[in-house]
Amino acid sequence: MTEDERRDGAEVLIVTGMSGAGRSTAANALEDLDWYVVDNLPPQMLRPLLDLTQIAADALPKVAAVVDVRGRDLFAELPEVMRTLRDRRRLRTVFLDAADDVLVRRFEAVRRPHPLQGDGTIIDGIRRERDRLAVVRERADIIIDTSTLNIHQLSTRIVELFAEEGAARHTLTVMSFGFKYGLPPDADMVADMRFLPNPFWNDELKSLTGEDDAVVDFVLAQEGAVEFIDAYARALVPVLEGYQRENKRHSVVAVGCTGGKHRSVVTTGELASRLAGVPGVAVRTKHRDLGRE
């Protein structure tokens, strides 16, 4: 295989490690980063998977395969498969680990047996698994000890390692709505713009919307309008930064007025404009009730 073929092929990641160390959490975080994740893949299927990514490189640019002892006897071939594939396209291995006592507590918390426990105890299963994984752990590119990490912290660690440089870590939707049609059920935060005069009662503005310049000028000229928007945008910045630290991937700020046609639409646009520069955040706008009569 040429250097160009390695460079042009998909990036392939093997996710493995100790049962209970967080493989499912890591897989979910990778899916949120637009990786194509295959769970519980037998090691023998890694070669066909790699060939598939070469054929469909544009459709599958990033593929993660979760490989672990659930593959039973088939798992024994993983070290050899990893060795033979090392010179293939951007193949990396991440190994998730945790201290034995932490793994025991996690299995006890979910009241499930260890997959290698058999007739023994949880710690017996953990020790058997460590023996089987010793070579795999030694050859891993990245080892993550999750002993002191909760699921949110582990997700954040995965994002830090595998998110594309400059990619948004949080998507914010700023949504206008009309209170008379009900609160958006998916709103994380709600702003009420009914403290401003309603353009609906202005004959020249009634038939227009918050997307028209005349309505924008009217709303922003009202006492307290710009001050509120500026202050609310500043208050949201640390919230959005905190969401990224906690690996909360999406949030909705709902901005309401009576009918969702004038004041809330103007404010939505202004907030989105002010928040567009927050690092790591992609901002979208939505006008839920703009088209209602």
C-alpha cells in the first residue's frame, strides 16, 4: 500500500479495554463526533472493515470498532490482527482501563456479572480479562484510566482526543416562539420579551415580522431592549463554556413574545449574532411560530 493510499483512506480507531471501564461511553461520544461506530466487532472483521472504508472513504471517513472479550475465543486474535494492520491507513487503538476495585463497584452497581466471571467472582473475571488484554494494552496508542472519571468527564476526554481541530463542541439553537402557542418542550432556558412594546399594535408594523428592518429598528429602539440582549448574551457565555466542559452537546434558548412574530424574532437574531463568536459553539436560529396566523 502506498503512502497516498494510507493518507486518503478513512481513519480507523479500535476501542477496547476492560469491561466496565467505559467503552460504551467512549463509543457514544465518538458517535456524537460523527464517527461511524461498530460495536462488538470480532477481530477477524477488522480487515474487511478496513477494506470497506477504502471503498467508501467519502461516506465513512472516520470509523471506530469496539472490540472486547465479548467476542469470546475470537478475541484472542486481536493482537495479531493489530500487528498486521499497523502499516494500514491511520489505524489507532485506544485502551480503556480502571482499577480493579473501581471495576468491582461498577459491576455491583449495575448488578451484572463480569463476562469472564463464570462460576467465580467478579474479581476472578477481572483478573482473567487482564491476562487476556495484557498484550493489547501494551500495544495501544492511547490508554485512558477512567478510575476517577464519571461518564461526562470520560466523554469530554474523548472529545478532546478525537474531535477535529476547530470543530464545534456544542450546538446552540436560539428559537423564537409565541407564548400563546405554548412553551417549547425542549427549551433549556427561556427569555420573555413581552416587557417591550408590541409592534403588533402599530398599524405600519403589524403585517411585518421581526425579519423586516422596520420591525428590527422599532424593537431595538425600545428602552431596555439592547441592554437586555447584551446582558443576556454575556450571561450565556459562561453557561455555554460550562456545557462544553460537561460535554452537553446541544442546548436550546427559547425567546418568547406573545405571538412569536416580532419581538422574539428580532431578539433571536440579535442573540445569535452576539453568541456566534463563542469558541467551540455552533449557533443556529429557528423561528417556531413565525408562519402562524
